[in-house]
Amino acid sequence: MTDDAAERPSPERPSPEPPESAEELGARLVAEVQAAGAARPGQRVLHARGIGAAGQFVSTGAGARFTRAAHLQPEMVTPLVVRFSNGSADPDASDGTRDGRGMATKFRLGDGSSTDIVALSLPMFFVRTTDDFVDFVRARRPDPATGEMDLNKVLAFLGEHPEAQAAAELSIAAPAPVGYDTVRYHSVHVFWLVGADGRRTPVRYRWQPAAGVRGLSDEEAAAQPADYLQSGLASALAAGSVRFDLEIVVGQDGDPTDDATSVWPEDRESLVVGRLELTGLADAEPLIFDPTRVTDGIDCSDDPILHARSAAYGASYAQRTTS
Ligand code: HEM
């Protein structure tokens, strides 16, 4: 082989692309979201509008059947901070807007570490891969000429991605909530609970509001002040405490564990593993809530969206804390 031939890429051995690092993936996903134009410097790139509260989590002990995680052992009481949010990148969008709602929880464990659950008002997500996430974000990007989303592009995306339809239908149908404490929040992703003997059980988390799941009609939502979810949470906390039950839904052999668009059959066993009681407002800034921040006794699943979230939240955090 001549020197010249050695420099030419061989069809049998194309020069390998270096794999994208988590940092590069996070920065790329954040840039795609920011290209829509609603995000603001110094704010979260999504779920920009939110409010923090503090309280405690009292374990029922029912989770100890599946996991050695400290906060799920019998009689454990764990302090925590929660951030409720609206999904939009626009921190000034009215609370009455139809939107996904978030509940991000950071359990402060006795050893000084923490573990997070970053949950959404939908039980499943729109996409199962990061490439599909990028296509979905691009399909929803406002047309520069009109400033409006192009419905045809969104419908074309949904036509090519039937797995996105369940989340799309639910999010269109979901009314604005009465309060942040009248929403059921879901982990969406699967996590593996790991017992003292190493036995692994796939679960999803669900926060069930003690106040029940309640929404507003469009007319009622339009009549609310723009900050009614934030002021309503403050009033609910002043009037008593705000409570949620943490349920785990237990998967069975064959249930998908790495697909954020999937849901498991309704008949899967569910158990209340603890009760969350919020007692007052708290500063949740500039905290980062990361769904992959798990403690001993909990493992992440291989869901690519779960791991992409960690990368994107890190990139968003770096930007909002340095700009
Ligand atoms: C690849 C898919 C996704 C991307 C790129 C993405 C991106 C982001 C970003 C950049 C933030 C701001 C993070 C920060 O600054 O701390 C955020 C927040 C959030 N996302 Fe996602 N997200 C994705 C999927 C999901 C899914 C599947 C859920 C469902 C549970 C979700 C729920 C939330 C919540 C609740 C917050 C607010 C967290 C907080 O209050 O700090 N996201 N997302």
C-alpha cells in the first residue's frame, strides 16, 4: 500500500466517528429546545416557571419488600424539597395555560446524599429516542413567519410516530389543574428496585394527591389570576399541609423497561410506599433535580430518554447558573 492510499478512507473501514459524549448530547438537546425562542437566560430551559416547598416523607415500609433504599425502610422519615412547575420554557406563561406540570422531589438522605424523582403529569412520554425528541421539538417549533406552531408538521410527526399519540392525546385533553396539589404525577421511566439479597424488581413511581385529581374548565382557568397555581399552593400550605402518597407500580416479566412511550397493563400491582407531607414554601433555586440521581437500592433502567434527561438538565443547569 502506498502512502497515498493509506490516507484515503477505505470503504471497508470508514474512519469511526467519535461517540457523542453526555455533555455534547445535553448541549445539543438544550440548543434544540432553545431554538424555539421561549427560553430565557438564567432560567430552566424547560419547566422554567416553578415554585418550591419543603416537608417530609414518611415511609410505610411496604417498599422494603423490594429495596434496601434507606428512605423506603419501615418508619424512616426523610426531609425533602419539592419543585412544582409548568412545562413551558416561558417563565411568564400564565398558570392557566394547558401544559404539562412537573413535580421534582429531592429526598435528603441521612448520609448527606440525596435521591430525586422528577415526575410529570403524563404517565408516558412522546418519544422513546433522542433522535425522535429532536424531530418532535423541530415539528413543534413556531414558524418564524407567523410565530405559531405549524399544526401540519405536528400531525405529520404524529403520523410517522404512532407511539407518540397516547401522550399527545392525553396532553391535549388535560385541563389546567385546580392546584399543583390536585395533579397525579408519574416517573414515566422504569427504575429497578434492588433488595438486600440483590433481587431486582422493575417499578414505576406515581404521586397520588390526597386532595384528589381535579381540573378546571377552560372558562374557569381563564378567570384565574396568572399566578393562581403558585398563590394556591401558598394558601394550601398556610391552611394545613399538602399531601401525596408515593405509589410504586410493579412490573412483570416481559413488561418494557426502556421505553418512555409505553405504559404497563392496568392490572399491575401497586403499593403505597410512603406519604409526603409539605409544610411550607421553600427556595428551590438553583437546585438541579436529576432523574438519574438514585441511591443504593435503586438502579436506573436503560431507557435512553432517562439518560438524555440527565445530560440535558446538566447543560441547562450550567447555563442558568453562569448566565
Ligand atoms: C429527551 C427528553 C427531555 C429533555 C431533553 C428534557 C429537557 C429538560 C430541561 C433542559 C429541563 C430543565 C432542567 C434544569 O434546568 O434543571 C427540564 C426540566 C424538567 N423536565 Fe424534562 N426533558 C425531557 C424529558 C422529560 C420527561 C420524559 C419528563 C417526565 C418525567 C420530564 C420532566 C421534567 C420536569 C418535571 C422538569 C422540571 C425539573 C425541575 O423542577 O427542576 N422531562 N427538562
